[in-house]
Amino acid sequence: MTMPRDALHLGGVEHRELYNAYGYYFHMATAEGLLKHRDGKVGPFVWSRAFFAGSQRYGAVWTSDNSADWDQLRVSVPMVLTLGSGMTFSGADVGGFFGNPKPELLVRWYQLGAY
């Protein structure tokens, strides 16, 4: 459940303008915290489903948990390509997250994932 789209925040900003900002701040806080913890010697790897404009500076995203079926394989292609318009590192759960793919589906998913 989320807040109504027309809910107002401080300064009269509508909720729909800030809704996905959580993803940005999640990426930023995690990446900066890991860098600080490691004294800047090792770059962090942050992977999230939530993101916002600017998140590409801090981490990668994936298309969320999907089902192990042919329809999910089909829709993962345009989803990842669309993410590629701004996110330099994005992906889908290869093979699906829910369920057990049949051997042919798993092979096709690995082939697509390798591309």
C-alpha cells in the first residue's frame, strides 16, 4: 500500500514526484556506506529493485522476482532493454525465481542471459 498520488509533502511537493526517490537514496546510502567501511579501497556492488534518476551512479537494478515460464522470459527482454536506457547494469532473474523451469526453458534463458 502506498500514499495517494495527490498527497502533499513539505513545500507542497506531490507524493508522486518523490515516490521512487527511496530507491535512489537506498543506492546512495548503501554504496557510500560500503565505500566508507572499506576505506575506499574496494568499490561496492549494490543491487536493488528500486531506483530513481541518478541511481546508476551507485548500483545496478534487476527486474524483480519473476516466474519460471516462457511469458516471463519474453517480457524480460523489453524490461531489461528499457532499463538500459539509463541504467548501465541491469538484468532479470535467469531461469526465473518462482518455480522450476523445464530444461529447454532454462537453456534458452541461459542463452539470453549470456547475451
